[in-house]
Amino acid sequence: MPLFARKTNKQGPTADGVQYGSRASMNSGSSQGSQLSNNNINNNNITTVPEKAKPPLVFHCQLAHGSPTGLIHDFSSVRELYQKIAECFDISEKDILFCTLNSHKVDMTRLLGGQIGLDDFIFAHRKGRPKEIEIVKSQDALGLTITDNGAGYAFIKRIKEDSIIDRIEHICVGDHIEKLNGQNMVGKRHYEVARMLKDIPTGDTFTLRLVEPVRSGFQGIGPRSQSRASGSGAGGRNYGSGKETLRFKANGNAQIEPKFDEATVAGIEAINNLLESFMGINDTELASQIWDLGDNKSNSMDFAEAIDNSDLESFGFTDDFIIELWGAITDARRKSTTSPK
């Protein structure tokens, strides 16, 4: 007779707090029951801690002419952003002309381009009334700078003072160019629209159908932060002051990156000025892409080859224009290395 009776296998918590069944209960019953019991061990009793998921990026948004604040997330391109805004406010995606950041006004300096600061407040500008205007091209240059919203709408970003367009009071910055001589411009990129306007012979008369954005009736309303609402600075949110941005990539992906340094900002601005002078367009996203292609190049030949091997080849940049772009890049680099720290 043994001195000690054999201990029975009782159900109970183990040292790590996980409860297991007894060996007898695991071996009893049919093979199917045994399999189910083992599955219970694997699936229910042995817990694994999943990796902590990153919280989604959430942006505050309003319709520029006035609306409640919506929360926008889960997008990786401008088109997807417009879709999310349309879903949030129960409007058509085609109704959104463009977005501005941290201002509900039609302010082209606040236009949403290829990136959004993580603390930026988004204002969506909707289509307003259409207007049709007949214009005589009395000079070679109309005085227009055109950009687009990244989703098929080209619109006026800048009007040169004392130009043909400047003398027509009904044409305004922010107007979407919907048709040119009856031809639909929706879906065309800004450079295509600019080229068609440039190709109109001097002396000809042409017709523009424009759609202006809805004008805000609440000029004093801006994005509310906690500090504004409570009058206290503690815990308040300062929109547009973040040090990181969500940047839309040409391949359709979005990536969080640090804000551009001074050299990059200067280089992109110089490239954008060249795009405006040579092509009549303004596109910070395009300028950023050109800067990226030249950022790690040591000479203009490698830079030209990089452009030829990218989707920018379709623009048909001339050799002279590529040299001008390369000059803007190297000038920005030089100023960065010579500026005091």
C-alpha cells in the first residue's frame, strides 16, 4: 500500500491564471469529443496578446459654407478623401470642388494639395452656381493660373493683375472650369486645360462655362478647439500646428512624414513658380514629385533620366525646361548649405 494516495487531477487555475481540464476528462468520450476538447485548450485557454494596433488617423472636417463637424479617416488618396467627406455629409462626391486647410474661405494659399498636416482642419468647398462667359482673346496670355483638385476638376488658382481675365469681374479665383467652347473639361488635368486655352488663337472668341464654389454665409466661424470653447489653454488643440504630415504618394499610398525643411519648401516653391511661368499651372503635389526625383541626383542628366522613367514623361518637358527645374533644385540646396544654423 503506498504511503500517499495518488493525487487526482483537479480543474483549477495554473500559475499563469489559465485554467486547464483534467487528463481524465480530456481522454474520455469519443475521438471527436477529444478533438473538440483539445481545440478548446488551443482556442480558449491559451491566450495570446495581439500586437497593439495603431490608432487610425482622424481628421476634423466641415463644409466650408457651414455644417456640423465630421470625423474623416481611412483614406490614402485625395479621391478617397473626397469619398469619405461625401459619405460623412451625405452629399455627392462630384459636388466637392476642392478643400482648404484651416480656413473656410476660398484661400488658395490654404489649398489642400499633396499633403495634410496631422493637426489640420479640412474644409470642403461645394459646387455653387454655374456661369457662362464669352471672352475675346485679345492678347497671347489670358493671365490665368490653373490647378486641379486631384479628382478631375480644374479650377482657377490665380489671376494676373490687369490681364484679360482680371478685367472680367464675373471670373473669380476658385471657379471650376467645367466646359471650354462646349467641350467637357471634367476629368482633364490642369495642364491639359491650360494647353487648350493657350492654343486658342489670338483674336478668337471662346466661351467658358464656370462653376463657382458656394460662398460662405458664416464668415466669422472657424474650427473650434477645446481651448476656444473653454477659454483655457490646457488640453486645447491648435489646428495646423503639427510637425508631421500625411503625404499622398504618386503610387496611391499615403505616408506620415516630417514637415518639409526650409530647403525643400524653397525648392518646391521655385519649381511651382516655373510650372506657372512655362505651363500656366500651379501644383504643389507635382512640384513635390519633381523635387523628390532630383533630390538625390548629382547632375542634370541623371535628373532628366529620372523624369523620363517616371509618370511625368507624359508632360513632355523640354530639355530647356528640365535645365530650369534642375537649376531651381540646386539653388535651393546651395542656400540650405550656406544658411546659418
